[in-house]
Amino acid sequence: MHIRKAFESDFTSMWPIFHAVVAEGSTYVFAADASRQTAFDYWFGKDIKTYVAEDDGKIVGMYKLVANQRDRGAHVANASFMVDPAYARKGAGRTMGEHCLREAKAAGFLAMQFNFVVSTNERAVRLWQSLGFKIAGTLPKAFQHPSLGHVDAYVMHRFLDDAAN
Ligand SMILES: CC(C)(COP(=O)(O)OP(=O)(O)OC[C@H]1O[C@@H](n2cnc3c(N)ncnc32)[C@H](O)[C@@H]1OP(=O)(O)O)[C@@H](O)C(=O)NCCC(=O)NCCS
């Protein structure tokens, strides 16, 4: 598994992954029919650092790293991750998560915060907990799950001082 910075030309490979993840509907707030332009802006908008995970030259996932807030909140990082469903549970999520923590620490961020982890997204909650994140708060019924109805979302947080370099 190789993680590298994403180029806009990678979007051709990133779009089907984005589409598959949002069409499944249980992890992100995007509508199932979110457009290519929406996806492009999400990954390549202003001040967004995006990375792809490659296996044997094939893009199998991506993540982005941004400041969670502007100005006085800019010392806390935020990140988002998507792995090709066909490539689930092969370590791409963990490899990208570890890479992201290193990048954020190297960039000087004090902490990392995920603003909206769907509480029923057990794969993500477990992965983030195993990478040192704690549930800092619960947003009651904040997510409209396609089969479960309104479910909670978590704010997850960790400081970066003890993250690996
Ligand atoms: C969450 C996601 C990034 C995990 O990526 P992945 O490549 O499948 O995960 P990994 O193979 O690296 O597994 C890492 C850990 O995730 C957890 N995990 C992964 N799949 C799991 C499953 N089916 N059930 C429970 N835990 C699971 C485990 O803790 C696992 O660690 P382990 O393999 O040591 O047990 C991926 O499933 C994904 O893109 N999901 C859709 C989008 C999403 O939810 N993004 C995160 C939003 S907060």
C-alpha cells in the first residue's frame, strides 16, 4: 500500500469510489446522487490536502486533511476517508489513518477532530478508537440513515502530541 498526494487527474479513479460510498448511504451526509462536480469540489477545493492509497498502482481509497475551522480554530485538523468497498478490510483505512495523523502532526496541528462519525458506522468508530480517538460528544439523531432512520453522530477527537512521527 502506497499513500501519495492526489492529483486532479486522479479524480477519474476517485469518483467511482466516492459514488459507491455515498450511494450506499450509511456513512456520509451526501445524497446518493451527489454529482461529480460536488465530489470534485469536496476533494480538490481550496486549502484541501488530498491523498490517495494505491495498491499495485490502483487507487483503492482517499483521504483529505483540512483545518477544522478558520483562524482561531485552525490549529485543529479535520479529515475524511473513503475506501473502495471492493477493497474493504484490507488495511487501507488504517494505513491512511496513520498517514493522516503523521501528516497533521508534521503540519503543526495540535489535535484532530472528526465532526460527524455516524454512530452506527461501527467500522469507522472502531478504527478511529483504535487510532486513539475518543468520542467527545454525541449529536442526537443527527443523521438520516437509509434503513435505521434518525441515528446519532459522534464528534471524535484526539490530540496529536503522542501521535507517531
Ligand atoms: C471506515 C473505512 C475507512 C475503513 O477502511 P478499511 O480499509 O475497510 O479498514 P481497515 O481494513 O484498515 O480496517 C481497520 C479497522 O477498521 C475496523 N473495521 C474494518 N472493517 C470492519 C468491520 N466490517 N467490522 C468491524 N470493524 C471493522 C477494525 O477495527 C479494523 O481493524 P482490524 O482489521 O485490525 O480489526 C471504510 O470502511 C470506508 O471507507 N467506509 C465508508 C466511508 C466511511 O465510513 N468513512 C469514514 C467516515 S467517519
